[in-house]
Amino acid sequence: MDRLNEEWDSMYGLRRTGAFFVRKAARLVTLLIAVSILSFSLVSLSPIDPVQAYIGADLMRVGAEQRENIAAYWGLDAPPPERYLRWASAVVRGDLGTSMIYREPVAKVIQEQFFHSLLLMLAAWLMSGVIGFLAGSLAAMKKDSWFDRFIVWYCYTLAATPAFWLGLVLMVVFSVWLGWFPVGMGVPAGVLAEQVTWLDKLEHLVLPAITLSIVGIAPIALHTRQKLIEVLSSDYVLFARARGETPLSIYRRHGLRNIAFPALTLQFASFSELFGGTVLVEHVFSYPGLGEAMVEAGLRGDVPLLLGIVLFSTVFVFIGNAIADFIYRVIDPRLREAQAS
């Protein structure tokens, strides 16, 4: 009988997990449709003329007939609804179009640029998570001390600090004044691609990653501090103190297990903010990532690349939030009981 109950619970758990992913997939499809319509409408209403941006400095030497041929080649001569249906049908078939700037398939450009952005986001994600978790834990353990007040002040100050402004300040201090890091770009200027080493790439990655992680420390630290303060004021922690347990033992046995998973869930949920900050940081440091490509596509009227990056970033952020939601459902018994009922 117990074995049958275990098998039933396992099958029911698989059904709930499958239903969770089905709902997420349906929401993702609906979100992509809405984002694509809104993005295409905004691009169509943009004052930037894609043909003029494509021609660039040769505007005076290009006649009206050549402009019409260019517009027809890139599919810009049709009304916006027709262009959207044509583009959407191609996307459904897996074709994101061809970039007007790079003259390459949009999927290839996104793949190449996203690799650089992924390194930047992973480095900033790890640094902000680890430093924020440790800072929040220490602040809660030393509640109302000078260290706690400093951490809280630091977090509230940086939470209101724009990432691009912080990047400019760090660039001026550590690149211009001190000369510790390169001013910008992803590799040294004037060096052949086969001569660029991983150490060169890492040197150009450090300052953008630090900029992005400094801003991301605040929510993790504040959340961890508040959760740990609640744990330390609970009855079972007071009982542990009465038994003579040391603060380190209380933190390791009671505090860590109660704050680690919520902090990890919040860290996964921060993908959207991290991705948005990456766009600004990459533009400030001229870092060759997806954010820099998005800004360039927007300024130069590269409609296929801009829309492709928008769709890709939507999927990326949605997956990050879905992972956070799934982890929270797995580790939170109250939510599992609510689902079972």
C-alpha cells in the first residue's frame, strides 16, 4: 500500500510539473506575440528612416530609383501590417531575417554577440550574488552596528544609482586616472583576432562586470538581511542561544538553510534587471555584446536585428523568471501543499 501511495505521489508530482511547464510555454507564446506586435509598431512609428540609415554618407549620390530598389530589397516598401505578417511568418519558420548592418543572418549575429554578453552577465551575476549574500548575512548578524548601517546605506544608495553613470565614474577613476583597466572595448585595439588571449579578454571584462555587479548587490543584500533578522528573532533560535550555541553555529544550522534558497530564487529572478543593465553597461564601455548591438541596431535602423534581439531577450528573461518560479515551488512546502489541495 505504501508503495502504491509513493507511485501515486510520484505520478501526481510529474503531472503537476508537466502542467507547470505547459502553462509557462503558453504564456511565453502569448508574450512573444504581444511583444512582437508592440515592438514592430514602435519601430514602424520611429522617426529613423531605415533606408536613409542604410545609405548613410552616400545619401546625396543615391537617387530616388535606387532608394526604391533598396527599400524593395529589404522589404520596406510594403505597408506595416503586410511587413509584420511577412516577418512573423518567417520567424515562425525559424528565419529571423538578415541584419542590415552586419549583412549576416540575425540568428548568427545574436549568437556571436550573446556569447560576450553571457560572459559579462555570468561574471556580474556570480559576484553580485555571492557578495550580496555575504554582506546581507553579516549585516543581519551585526544588526544595528556601524557595519549594518553602512551596508543598508550602501544598498539604498546604489539601488538609486544608474548603471551607466556608475560605469562612467569607474571608467574615469580606474581607466583614465589610475590606468588599471582598459578604457573600453572587448579586446585590445589594433591586435589581430588570433593574437588576442583569454587574459586580454578578461582584462577588458573586469570593469564592466564590476559595474554591473555593484548595482546588483543591493537587492540580494537587503533581502538576505531581512530574512536572516526574522530567523534570528524566532523562538527556536532563542532556544538555541539559551543552550549555549555560538553565533556561527546558529547561522550554519538555522540561518543558512532558511535564507539560501530564497536568495537563490531572487537571484534567478533578477535576470530581467541584469539584462537591462547589461545593455547600458555595454554601451558605456563599447563592449561588443548583445546590448551594444541592440543600441547600434536602433540608431541605424536595422529593423530585423532589433526585432530579433527583442524577441531573444524576451525569451531569455522569461526563462530566468520561470527557473526562479520553479525553484521556489520546489523548495517551498507551503506552495506545494496549496497546489496539492
